[in-house]
Amino acid sequence: MMNKLKLKKEKLEIVGMDCADCALRVEKAVRKVTGIEKVHVNFIDERLTIEYDDQKTSLSDISLAVRNAGYSLKTVTGEEDFRKRRIILTAISGIFAVTGVFLNQIADSVFTIPVFLLAIFSGGYPIAIKGWKEARRISLGINFLMTVAVIGAMIIGEWTEAAFVVFLFSLAELIESFSVARARRSIKSLMELAPDTAWIKTAFGQASRKVDDIQVGEIILVRPGNRIPLDGVIAEGNSMVNQAPVTGESQPVEKQQGDDVFAGTINQYGSLEIRVSRTSENSMLSKIIRLVEEARTQKAPIERFVEKFSRYYTPAIVIVAILVAILPPVLWGGFFSDWFYRALVLLVISCPCALVISTPVTIVSALNNAARNGILIK
């Protein structure tokens, strides 16, 4: 049994995760690293939470496991660069795919197939890399399905279909990544409601201090138009306070000496002196954030079902596609090329990514939107 005192806990950010299946692959890869005790991946936060024995493993070993799963640990500009590369590759793939169709229509150009190959390579290279890693781990997913379908389409000479399948899938993943990024930004906006610093009243005048360093009982000064940084009781002054970010009230509330105010709310008119009643980690806003974060880490029953379904669904589709390609020609004398094409069509249309991502993104967006409007769902 591993000594709990030796365990080190880390929270790491990962680039490129857009679905629950992505998170599952990272989780499986990291769990195999020696010395890992606990691992949890939240794809909405792009966060990997681990507990490990630092005598047996290191962050470089964990980083290598993440790379082997097809992703990388986030740097300051990592996510932005990743999305820029995806936009450029998708655009190139689309341009070459359309050019290939144009060349195919006007004449039997010798450049048609090379142009289609450029479209397939530019848009399909990231997909093929992930598909190869899925095959190596015998953990078949959407990228493996797409890779096999595109290779098969090229084998039977359907270059137009191969190029456009790659382009459309790459475009769908790009749109998916923007949807997830929007959900992430929405969540982060909740955490940014309260300011990081505040003006406090001292025996020598006023001083600026980090909110985390301010203690209960100290007096903070809030000017008109500023957000209130901490929960407290008004010691002097009166004003109208917009409490919508915390309580959801549609109209500003009149506040005067002796009334409670909350971190993250907006002082509208008068200057206020507020005696702090709760530290930043115990404020009403912090409690809301903790509730939302806790809710985000808990999977709804439908989400657990969808994830479990997708794990069995992809291998099942691959097996069915193989049977579709082989059985009819063998048993009923059909043309192999026809049934092989139908098997490829089955692989392409059976991609489960939209199904897998729909539930968690919907739940997270709803939770966060509700929290910003003063509604807590537990």
C-alpha cells in the first residue's frame, strides 16, 4: 500500500481536448504511469488532476504519457497556437478540396489527385496521428474510424469523397473546439467577478492590498462603479448595489449602514466603507464557484451512460463494417467493391463525437449560466 504522506498532488492543464472521449484517453494513459495513485481529467477545464509518488515518477513521465495519448501539457501560448494551427490546416484542406473538384470538372487534369492528396494530408494528418495512437492502445475511437474510412476511400479511387470527408471532419472538430472554448470562457468569467485587489482603510490613510490577504474586521473602501471585493457590512455610506451577479435580482438594491453586501456585486452611486465579514475563500461568491466546480466534476446519469455507450460503440461499428464488407460477397456473391464502399460509408456516418460532447457541454453551460443569474443547482 502506497504511503499517503508521500503523495504529491498536481493540477495540470492540457491542450487539445474537445470531448469526453479525449479526456478518457488521457486518463487511461496517465493511469498506466508507475507511481500514479489517483487521476481525473476534466475536458471542459482542460485540467488533469493527479496524485502520485514523486519518488517513483516525475512530471516529465506524466507529460510523456499525455503526449502518447495525442495531447500536450498547456503552455502560456499553447492553446492559442493549437487553435491557430487547426484553423490554418482546415482552411488549406478546404481550399485544396474545392480546387480538386474544380480541376476534376474542367478536364482530366494530372494535378487532380495530387491536389486531393494535399487536401487529405493537411486536414487529415492530426486525425491520422490520433487514429494510429488509438490503434496502438487498442482503444478505438472516432479518429481511427475516420482514418480507416479515408484510406479506404482512396483505395477505391473516391478521391473527392476522401478529401471532403477529411475537410468536413476537420471543420466539425474546429467548430467543436470553439464551442468548448466558449464554455470555458463562460466558466472563467464567473471566477473573475470579484477584483483581485482592494483599497483598505488604515491608521495612515488608504492602501491597496490583495484581496486574499485581507482579514475579517478590516475596513475596505469601494468607490462608485466599482465591484465589491469581499463580503461585509456597510460601516459608513449608502448606495444602490447591483446584486444580479450573485443573487440574480433584476433591480439594484438600496444599501445603507448596517446592511450586508456581497463580493462580486457592483456599487453604483455612493462611496462605501465596508467592514469585512468573510475572507475571500469564504465569501458568497467563492461558495457559488465551489458549488459550480463541484457540480462540473460530477457526471449526470445521462453523461455516464453516453460515455459508457461510446466506449463500446466504436469497436462495435468497426466489427459491423468489416462484416458488411465481407459477408455479402462471400454468402450472396455480391461485388466486393460495392460492399467495401458501403462499409466505408457506415464508418463515416457512425461517428459518435457529437453525441458524446453534447451532454457535458450542455450541462456545464446551463450550470454556469444559472450561477451567473443567481441560481444554484446542486
